[in-house]
Amino acid sequence: MTEKKQLRQREDVPEEQTWQLTDLFTDTAAFNLACEELIGQAHDIASHQGTMLHSADELYTTVAAYFRAEELADRIFNYGEHLYNSDMTAAAGQSASAQAQQTVTAFNAATAFVTAALPHITSTQLADFYQKNPKLRRFDFIFTQAQQRQAHILPAGEETLLSALGQTITAPESIYNKLNNADIDFGTMKDSHGNLIPLSKEKIYQLYQSPDRQVRRTAAEKFATAYAHSAYTFAEAWQQHVHTQNTVAQLRHYHSAREMDLASQFIPESVFTTLVDTVHEFLPSLHKYYALRKRVLRLDPLYAYDLSVPLVGEAPLKPTYEKAQQWALAALAVLGDDYVQHLQEEFGNRWIDVAENTGKLSGGYEEDAFGVHPYVLLNWSNTYRAASTLAHESGHAMQSVYADAHQPYWYSQYSMFIAEIASTCNESLLNHYMRSQFQDNHRVQAYLLTESVEDLLNTIFNQTKYAEFENYAYVTDAQGDSLTPDKLNDKTAALDALYAGDDVAPNPWANNSWARIPHYYMNYYLYQYATSKAVANTLAKRILTDPATAVPQYKEFLSAGASDYPLAIVKKAGIDMTKPDYIREALQVFDQQVDELAALLDVE
Ligand SMILES: [Zn+2]
């Protein structure tokens, strides 16, 4: 374990390592003025409430003004968030963020009627409007999507009732979050030096990587025990969430919560079932990897708490931020000069807030400001993981750059379903490039292959397993059965056994791991990690083997933004997500990498 290093103060971070927020607003006065302007625009838009569907011109004026204002709202939100996240202890960021949130909330409340009205336009009315004001066609795909939701919108009175119950509908999630973040107590344990340490989730995940097996086991026991203490409450919160979602789906005339949640992005349910079925085909490849782990670590039996120990010992690559930029530029050069040029702009023009400092938000993210440029937050450390995160967040940023250049604002914000494709495709390209650079270094090869294999394992196999569990809960509730802790534990044990195979021994006391996963409250969100990663991995492979075909298709995908249905946009990149082939291609790469890793590490 590394010593906690002394963090710098924000004002001591060199300027070139901070993001240029003046690209959004030159100073606080300009930001304040923009907030006032947005409120003024919201009032103007609100004056069309009740009349916006009266004529083609009324509709055009209202919708055009709405998107113009929303673009400004985005910029205001970006400014407040980024300033706050740079140093959450600083008064300037706190007040800008509060002001941005207040302003944007007021804007949203005053203009919510605009999007709410769109599903009520009939196709005859729309055809008539197009004739009277052809400029309305600019928003055609917005209107089309709204009309497709029409069958699931309830009469006004019922919508009002449902929205009044909004807080009650999300109550199980709030209760879960309080339990899982505030009430839960993991206690303390002794580390390998005999020091008593207080436990948190982050600390436990760190301890899972300890070479000392007793430390790993104790950490796992502490983790499971903490959840076991409140097992009935965790199960009840989950059951109530599932039941509420099933009820809402029924009220909105869907056959199931799954149909409803996938329909929010126009995804057919076959995408979900194809994922599960195809991942099952490749479970033998996953079992092969666990068997390798068992041999290399010389552990028999191998338990779940042994699965995070590094196979190669200490990480062999320790790049500086400058080095990582060079790697990214070289690894992504296959995507063309234009792509590299945009990356250079990102690196050179202070789109990225690089360094760690006191009070800064942890982790990393990308957020686009249309008409300005994307912003990226990092917390740099000299590790391969950090270099991979730089490539990942730059993938998001580049998708924003291409989408913004080719789409109007209202089609620029790509959907959640496709958001993690460009980012994880870059991770795969970086990993491939690095392996080509260290061909003669077995340790680095093994390290990079392990990173890639673990990444595919965590995103494709594990997220599919979680998605299966989630689906089980919804189906069980829909059948009128209750979700008791025993039932949830049994299902977890069965899925763990199916995915892990014979080489990972069961840990009955750890079967309550379902209670740890907050994403279960995000309504069929997890499967998208798996589908995105499978698309990304397959794309990376095609980009490397047939760039002449794959790269132009990939640029079309990046440039499409939200101008079409998510599946149609992925199809522009050459991938049909209604068929299993893209998942097979991705998992064949996994299988092959496990073999390569075995050739490097095998101890037999
Ligand atoms: Zn991401």
C-alpha cells in the first residue's frame, strides 16, 4: 500500500494542468449575466404555454427558442459544475454551482411544458405544420420520437397524479442509498502489518488486492457481515423498488419494466436476451481464465476474494502525464489525422483538468459544452490505469467534437446506450498499441494482457451476470412472488457458480453481494456496459485489421450524435446489435487473450 501523499492546494497547480473555464464565460460578471438572460428566455418561452400547438409558426418559434435556451442552460451548468468540482472547498465554486443549479432548475420548471406537449401532436397535424412552415422539419426526429411515446402517455389527470407521487416512486432507492452509504458500518480490521484500520468500501476493494490472503479473506468477511446485519431491510428496499417499477410499467401499458426501460432509448428487448444467450456461449472461456488464475497464484481452492490479486505483481508501467499523451496520440493515430488533430487541441488548449489537488472531485469525467468544447476532469497518477483513463475520457470528448461539428445542438447529445463505445474503444486501441511497443518484454505483455482480460471480464461477463440477476428480480415480482434475502442469496449463488465454473470455490457467506450494487436501482442500466464494451472491442479489432473500411464507418458513428435511433447509429459503424455476431467477435478476442496470457504465465 502506498503512503497517502500530501496533496497540493488548487492555487499551487500549474495553470497548464487546469482547464480553461474562461472559454465558457470570461468572468463571474459574464456568468451572472448569462443566468439572468436564461431566466428572461424562460419567461419568453413560457408565454407560449397553451398556444404552442395552435399553428406551425407558434410551434417553430417555441421549439427553436427552447433549444437555444437549453444550449445556454448547458453552458451555465458546465461552468458551475466544473468550477465547483475543481475545488469543492472554495467559496467561488460553491456559489457558482448553487447559482447554476438554481437557474437551470427554474428554466426547466418554466419550460417543461414544451417537451410534454410534443407527444400530443398527431401525424396529420404535423404533416400540415410541415407544409405551412418547412423549417419545422429540422426537428423531425424529435417529433417522431415524441409520437412514438404517445401510446404510453396517460391522460393529463393521471400524469399529474403520477408526477405528484414522484418522490414516493423513488423512495426505495433513497432508502437504499441511506442504508448503503450512511448506516452501514464495516468496522475495523488488522492489516498485514498488524495495524488496526477503519474499513470503507474503497478500503475493502484495495485490500482485495493484498498479496496477504488472510487480509483478503478478513476484508471479504467484514464486507459480507455488514450487509448481513441489514439483510431484510436491503431485500425489502429492493423488492419495493422492483414492484414500483413493475407497477409503473403496467400503468403505462408496457408488458414489463424491461420493455419500458429499454424503450426509453428505443432498444428492442432482443438486444438484452441476445446478450445473455451469447455470453453464456462463452462461459467456457471465462472458466479457462479462472483456471489459469488458480494455477498461476497456486491457490486451491480459489475463492472470489482471490480474484482481484494482480497476476503480475507490481504494475510495471509508470508513465508521466506527458508520456501518456504521447501514447494516446500514437495509439489513436490509426483513426486518422483529423482525429489526432482534435486530440492535440484537447491536450494543448486546456480542455483537461489534469492534476489532483485538495478538495477536487475524485475519479474522472467528460462533459460537453456545445459551441465551446468538451471538458475532461482527471486525477492524474503515474500509472497505466491513468493513461487508459486519459484515452477513455478523450474518447468521450472526441465523440462530442465530431457530433457537435456535424449536428445541430438538439441532435448533438448522444444517448446513454452508445456513450461508452467510443471511450472503451480507445482503451482497447491503447492496450493494443502498448503491447506492440513492448513485444519483447514478457512482464509488460502479461500485465497489459491481464488489464485487457480483466476489463472484458468486468464489463462483459460480470455486468451481464448482474443484468441477469436484475431481470430475475423483475420477473419474480411480476409473478407475484416475494424477494426474500434467502431467495436473492440463492439466485446470486447460482449465477456466481454458473459464471465462475468449477475452479472458483463457493463462499456461502458472501452470497449477499447483491445488496452492494447501487446500479440495480438504475432500471436495466447495467446490460449497457456489456453491450457497449462488446461493440467497442469488436470495433477496435476491425479498426486495426481493416482501417480502410472501419475508420470511415467509425467517424460516421461519432458524427451522428443523437440524430437517429441508438441502434441505427451503431449500425453506421458496421455493427448490427440485434444479432449475436458482435458479441461473439468481442468474446473471441477475450478467449484468444486468455490463451496468450496462459502462454506467458503458465506455471505447469
Ligand atoms: Zn466513460
